[in-house]
Amino acid sequence: MERYEIRKVETPQERLAAEELFRKVFIMEKSLFSETSFQEISQNSDCLVIFSEERPVAISCFSFENGYANIKFIAVAAEFRRQGLGKKLISEIQKAANEASIKTIRINSSVGARTFFFSNGFKENGKPTISGNNAFILLCKELA
């Protein structure tokens, strides 16, 4: 059984590991972002990384803005998908949001990832928008 450790990105080595996983999932595999996107997206954000034996296997960055917890992205390495790691990241973000008295989590998700977010309690909030060749939609989850 795999042993996972979730850590907030704090060191340059953890940031580099997070950036490499972001590049692998969102640039090489899905072609959603450019090479400079990680720096832009993660700026002024908290990032969480799940490690398996010191190897980054899942990452998410989020921020608290205007009364919302905004998830910038969630990425899980292909060989580690369907093991509950994305759900674990959402749970950690939800805990942080609750501690900050935030009542809503939002993500501007690719349309293809909706099913994952629906299964984690998110609902559509608006119509899809197109950016380049990709469709995105705002999804929200109200917290108790």
C-alpha cells in the first residue's frame, strides 16, 4: 500500500517538484497552459503537494480572495489517478477554508474535469467559456 504525505510548499525544492508535476500534467499531457503558467498561477497562492516516497504525485494551489477559496488547479500524475488524491487535496483546502471562515470554494475547471468536481460536491455556476481551444466552467462548493 502506498504511503502518502501531504505538505504545504515551503522550500525551493518543494516548489521545483510542484512545478515539474504541473508541467507534466498541464503542459505535456493536456496542453492547457504555457511554460510560465505555474509561476503566474501559483503567485500569491498556497500550494499543497502530495508526495509518495519523496516523489510529487499530486498538487493544488489555492488562495483566499473576496470571501472565496479559489482553487487555481488540481493535478494528479496519471499513474496515481483514481486513488483519492484529488479528493484529499480538496479536503485539505476545505479545512483551510473553514479555518479562515470561508463559505465557498470555487474553481474555473476545464469542462472535461466536471465529473470529478461534481463527485466532490461542486455545482456549475454559469455557462462554459472558451479560452484558446479549451472550454472552462466556474464550479462552486458551498461549505457548511
